[in-house]
Amino acid sequence: MSGLTTELIERREEFDTHHTLAHALESRLIQGEPLSLGRVALSARHVSTLKSGLIVHMYNVEEAIMSQIVRQVGRAIRSSTPRTWTENTLREWLRASALSTTEGGEDTRLQAAHRTFAALVFEKELETKDPKKPSGTWSDKLIYRFAERLGVRLEFPADIYRRLQPEPHWGDRSPLEFLADLRNALAHGRQSFETGARNLTLERIGELADITFEFLSHTIDGFEAHLIGNLHLRSVDAA
């Protein structure tokens, strides 16, 4: 997953560029310098819009990284045979494959059960499904849950655990839960881009970015160690 680490670094650089732009605009406005784009006079409301954009940008990076992790785990699972899987791997494959067929009539469900049986017993071609993401928006707690289902061990420095604790300025939630909730409010129109992040300072947004990107970096490391070590497979002694 070294490619994911490189992508995360590049995405952070993109974010920092936009964050710096917002800082520059805010500083000029605080100094009282008139700014305009054509006939539009720039004001604090435009800075607020940039702040909301930074929130959505940050969450989009998180979602992109986690989506790629899900796909890479799925490819690793399908590249081995069911008899070699750990119980966690088997359970998650069943969750995504057999148990996902909840619609349709009796014949449809029977066909799904037969495909599952054939794949497990006769080791026929596996369905090209990836592990099923837990319901909800990605946050630290949702990522923990996903990793736990697969038996992936995520380890973080003590400082990250401390910074992930709920705080009043995050609405008594963890930073990544705050990010997920605010992103949803912006993306689904419950908050406007002009007012949704108005009460957040750019310094606070920078703090949120620091913990989010660091958390994702260690998450990549945890899943990478799991796949490189073939921990989605049973040990030889247990086979």
C-alpha cells in the first residue's frame, strides 16, 4: 500500500495549498485591504465558503483512501482460496457476498446461496465483491469497526489517541466524527457552504487536518502490515 501513502502525501500538499490560500485571503481582509474578482467584492463570507470547501476536501481524501483500502483487501482475499481464510476473512466475505442478497424472490436467494456454497466447497470463482463497509460515514470509530471485523490491528502513537478524544470544540465528539458530521451537513444541504464552517477558525481547521491525515497514515500502515503478513489467511499450523 506504499502507493496509498504517496497519494496521501500528495493529497495533503493539495489541501495545504488551499488552506494557505484561505489564510492569505483572510489576512488581507483583516488588514482592511479591498479585494475583488471582477465586479465581486471579496468579503468574510467568501472565506467562510473556502472553509467549508476545506472540510469537504478533507473528508473526500479520507473516503478516497478508505475506499482504496477496501478494494485492496478485497483483491487480497480473492487471490487466495476460501480454505486458507481466517474466520474473520470468511465472515466478512460472507457479509459482502451471501448476506448482501436481501431482495428478490426465493429463486434469487437460492441462487445466491448456491454460488456461495460452490465457491466455498468446490472453490469455484469467487464473486468480485469487496468487504462490506460498516453502515455510516467514515470516522475513526467506523474505521476501528471495519478493521476489527477483518482482524486488522491498528496501532497509533499515544499522542494520536489523546488528540482523538472528544472535546467541546469538536461538539463533544472525536475530531473525525466532527469532520464526518459537518461534511454530511454540507454535502446534504443541511448547512450552506457560506455558513456551515463559519465558526471554525482556519487554525482549528488546520488542527483537524493534522489529526485526520496522521490517523489515515497509521491506518494505511496497519492494513498494509496485515496484508503483507498474510494475516487474512490462516497460519500453516492452523490449516
